[in-house]
Amino acid sequence: MSLWKVAWRSIQQRFLVSTLTVVSMGLGVALVVAVLVVYGVVYQSFHRGGEGYDLIVGAKGGREQLVLNTVFYLSQPVGNIPYDFFEELTIGKFAADVETAIPVCMGHTYQGFRVVGTVPEMFSELKYRGDKSYEFAQGENFEAENHFDGVLGATAAAQTKLQIGETFQAVHGSGIGGRTHKQTFTVVGILAPTGTPVDRAVFVNMYGFHDIHHAESLISGEESEHHDGDDHHEHSDQIKEITAALVCIRQLPPGRTDVVARAINNGQAAQAVVPVRVIADLFEGVVGKLQWILLGMAVLTTAVAGIGIMVSIYNSMSDRRHEIAVMRALGASRITVMLIILMESILLALMGGALGLLLGHGAIWACSSLIAEWTGVVVGLLQFQTIELILVPGLILLAAAVGYLPALAAYRTDVSKSLITTP
Amino acid sequence: MLFLKELVKTFTQPDGSVLPVLDIPEFRVAAGEQMVLVGRSGCGKTTLLHVIAGIGRPDSGKVRIDDWDITLMPEAECDRFRADRIGYVFQTFNLLAGFTALENVLLSMRFARGRPDRDRAKYLLDRVGMSHRMTHRPAQLSVGEKQRVAVARALANKPQLLLADEPTANVDAGHQQQILDLIHETCREENVALVLVTHSDEVAEQFPRVDHLDDFNRSAVGYVQKDEHDR
């Protein structure tokens, strides 16, 4: 019979108190787990967005605003940059260093989702989350020559319930009190979920995006002589500005990203930011501190639950002094009885830990569809954060610390006196 | 087998005064011998058993068991020695409530030097007539059954000395003789020396040797030195 079994029997013997102690510890651990997982989700959600390209080139202004607007489709655009400058990236002085440059235009929404004007290469040449290629759950990418075609991010498609072949009209501005443009776009593709902000946006052909106002003029009979919706070249000539460009830099020789960024920033026309750095700064500055506060509170809760274990075992010591004395009389050493109490504490903490992991992950899993909808990050039941690995040794240490006092009481039990006392 | 020499044990009372309990010039029990120790309540019988078992340390003197003076042993070694060589039957059985009858016997083996021997534990429980109650917990056993399990537990590690502290005091009259016979027979079978404390004349008269603690304990109130008494 192992000492673990002896400790386990003692736990069984005090079933109700042990259960309550385990539940209390479980709730504390569940809170820690939930904070860790939510932190992981927010971290991924933050960092995934800017992983498909090296630079964002946009109007001079706040670099955080540029990233929030271009990567997360939040806030308002800083401004626009001339299309001529974009051509510096593709065919001009930066072309040697630029592998891909994708223009993006903003300023319209549809049912609260940002409408982004771009080119088909956004989905055929850019990657997301490192090296993943965009895939279409339904339909296909829009063609450059079809100006009024668009594709939907997975979440945007699910929430707007737009199907392939259906049409929609963009709203000017943020959508609150904005004017609905008469020009319609046709859905030709629905992207597979990416777990990035792309899921929460609507993408249309950049030329159509710019043609919205002209098309409305056509309908109302203005400028009818100047526009023909099917003529790609004529429209492309009319694009004077874009909101930003997503740029992939050739990494030979290495370190060219910073060189290009510096060169752009030294000029007057635009600014270039490395999105992963800005995101990391934003995350640490805003979410990072909050995470430590939440984690601190969760750890405090677990510590209180740990003290609960100590109180539970310590309170039982007066009843168990006789039992300990009997074990000592049977030949158990002081160290042995001390170990039994410590093991009991560790078992309670580990059971609480297991319950907490189950509760924490269960709760997160139960909310996974909501989390996926809000952040695009899919959380599985068994998706653990690396930092959770410290939970087990952490709980053992906590249990050993809180079990020490009652274990010491067991160690100091006066056998002769306790045996004479009738149980 | 058991030899006590100039054994002194005192207790400090709450008011700070010292209460002498044991002052035994000499006491011997031979290997395999069965003897009874009698005396009035509070004369130090249980304290003497505790000192012999190494549960309580004497102030001075020797406690030799099989040429080992347990008063010279470090506490941990003394604990192990007790587990290996001394069996103890308590008046109040002292079975551990969370364990079955079999587990109570196995637990005693756990603290000794060898590995727990399940077959011997079962044999002993069978020997004391408890084979049908092995998986029962103490709360599910009668008083007599509890003491029988306690006897099996005391013999688990093949001790050379069995200390029994009023083993029949809490057992009903119907089971008293049964317990006594059991202790008698098993000690004889395993050649275990027995020191049995009792208040009962009925119990005492069944043993060939009956010692009165007051007769050889100089701390006893009524102690009279033998040579003076003889004079």
C-alpha cells in the first residue's frame, strides 16, 4: 500500500470537505486557465492580422491608426496616398525591393463590415498567418476586369447571409447615417475562415470601389459621356489615390524591409510601418498590462483556494492527531506522516487543477463559436497554452507550501499523549 | 528477550512540578514467554508499554529488546525497529477508519522493512476468523471483530514482542475469551513474547506469570522495597 493511497483514503474519509476544497481550487484554476486562453486568443487575434506582409505604406500620420485601419479595419483612415506613389512601389524606385504591393481603399461599409477596395492579387499572392494561402469556401476570387464583383470574408458572409450571385450596396462612411450607394456589387466568392480580420471584411474590385460615385453620376445622367463601367483601362486611369498598400519586401539581401521603410519615411508623400512591430507595441501597451492584472487576480484566487486546502487539512488535524499517532505506533516515522499530509494536499490541489482545466477549457470551448465570431480565432477544447504547463508544477508547489503547516503539526504529534486520549 | 534496567520516566505537570511515573530497577521477559502485568489505574502500565515500544522515551535507563537498546537509537530507527519487531494491540482497537480490515493489516506492513505481504495479511485475518470481513471497514465491524483485526494487524510483521494494552477491556463478555485465546494461540504459534496489561483477575489467572507493577516500580505509591518487606 503506497503512501499516496493512504493520503487518498484520508481524502475519501472526509468526502464533503475534500469535495468543497477541490471545487474551490478548481474555480481558481479555471479562472487562471480562462485568462490564459483568452489572452492567447487575443494575442493570436492581434498578431495574425499583420503576418502576411512586411510593410504598410499609407498617408503620413499616426502609425497605430494606419495599422488599426489597414490590418484590423478599425478606426478611420489616416488619409490617402497618391496612386503615383503606389506605382513607385511597383514600377518605380522601390520596385527592385518590392516583391508584391497590394493597394487597399477604404471608406465604405456594408452592414457594419468594412468594404475594402483591392485587387485580386490580395488573395492570390498575399499569404496570411505566415505561409497560408487564401482559399475560397464557395465561389472564386473576383476578376480584375469585372469591376463590380466582390468576395466576402467568412464571418461577414455568415452574418450578412449573402450568397454567391447576390448583390449588395455599400454605405458611405462608417455606415451610421451614411448614404447608401446605388451601385451594386455581386458576390462571386466567400473566403474560407482565416482567423484574421480578413474574415470580418467585404472585398470588392478597387476599380468598382472608385467607380461607385461615377456610377451614381451615370444613373443620375451626370458625366455620362466620360464613363463606361466595362472599360477597365479607362477606370484605372481615373484612380488617383488609394488608402494604403500592403507590401512584401524581397529579403535578399536581408534587412531590406527597414531600408525601404526608412527611405519611404524620409520622403513627404507617405509613411511606411512594419505592422508586426506596431501590433506588438499596441498589444503590450494595452492588452499586455491588462492581462497581467487579470492573471494576478486569477493567481490570487488560486492562492486563496490553496489557503482553503490548508484550512481544510489543518482543521482536520485535531480529529486526525489520534489517527496519526496510531500510524506512528505502527512504525510510521515522523517524516512518513508528514509526507502523507503533504501528499493529501498535493492530491487535493491536483484534483482541483484537473477540475479547473476542465472547467476553464470547457467554458472557453462552450463560448468558442462566439469567440470565433468576434475574433476569428477558433478555440478547441484541447487547445492548451504553453504557459499552462506551469500549472502542474505550480500547483504542486502551492500544495506543498499550504500543506506544510498541517504536515508540521503531524510531524510534531505527541504519539504517547495522543494515544492515551480516547478518539 | 526484553530487558529493562534502571528505567526512569517522569512527567512534567502543568504547574511545573515533576511527577515520577516509572522507576524500575529491572524487568525481564524471555523469548516466547507470555506474562500479564497488573496494577491499579494510573500506576503507569500504559506508560511502561509505550516506553517498551519506543513510543515514549524514558528519562534514563535501558530498554533492550533482543540485544538492541532502543533508548540509544535515533527516533527514525526506533520507529522502524518498532514496525519490524513489536506488535501493539490497543484497548480501543485503533483501526484506521478509512481502511478496510485487510488494508489495516497491510498498512502495518507498509511501515516495516519488508514489502507488504498480502498473503500473510489474508492468512492472519483468516486465522482470527475474519476472512469473511476483509473488505469491511471498521465502522461495519462489531467490537469483537475490530479487536480480532487489531490482533491480526499487530502480528502482521512477525514481531518478537507483542504488547497488549487491556485488549479485552472494551470487548463484551462473550468475545473476551475468544480474543484472549486468539492472542494466546497466535503468540504461541509464532513464538512471540507477550506482555499483556489487564485489570481483570479472570484474564490474569489464565497466564503462568502475573506481575504487579507496583511490586517493582519504585515510583508506585505503595511500593515497598522487597528486602525491607521480607525483613
